Amino acid sequence: MYRSFVFRLIRTAAFAYLISAASVFILSWALYVMKWEAAGSEMAVRLVYFLSCLGGGFLAGREFRERRLLWGILSGILYALILLTVSQLTGGLGSSSVPEIAVIFAICAAGGAAGSFFS
């Protein structure tokens, strides 16, 4: 039973990462074609985080019929944990501060919660 919950939660995070990959591809295409400044794309990246977790939270709400909001938030937090871990291992965080990381976690948790709310 426990393995089933873990597997379903990981599946929601994987779905969120599929949405993230597609969104990052579209964002990079838009940056290239429209010649946007890379410095101004921070808000777009945060939007990608939110939309990805929105999709993961939506799937979590469908997977877990009870306590959908909790599972949506956990799905968003799992997405942020994986993002933080991979960024730390690859050196992508650089000089990110604790408040910046907390904002990312809040965005991901809010996206997961919103997605589960609409499921």
C-alpha cells in the first residue's frame, strides 16, 4: 500500500517534469526568435515552475481522491526537491540564497495546490 502512494506521487512529479521540458523548449524558442533578454526571463522560468506543478497537482488530484489538496502540495514540493537536488549536483544554483529557494518551493507548492483544486 505504501509503495502505491510513493509510486503515484513520483508519477505526478514525472508528469510535471514532462510539462516542464515542453515549457522550457517553448521558452527557449521564444527567447531565440523574439530576441528577449536572458535577464528578463526569470519571471518566465517561475511561470514554467508554476505551470509544471499545476499539471502535476492536477494529476495528483485525479490519482488521490481523498485529501487532494495535500497530495497536490506534496507533488509540488517533490518537484521542487528534485529541482533543488539536480541543481545542487550540477552546480546550477550558484549563489542562490535561502529566500530565493523558499520562493521556488512556495511557487511549486502553490502550483500543486491549484492543480489539485481544479482536478
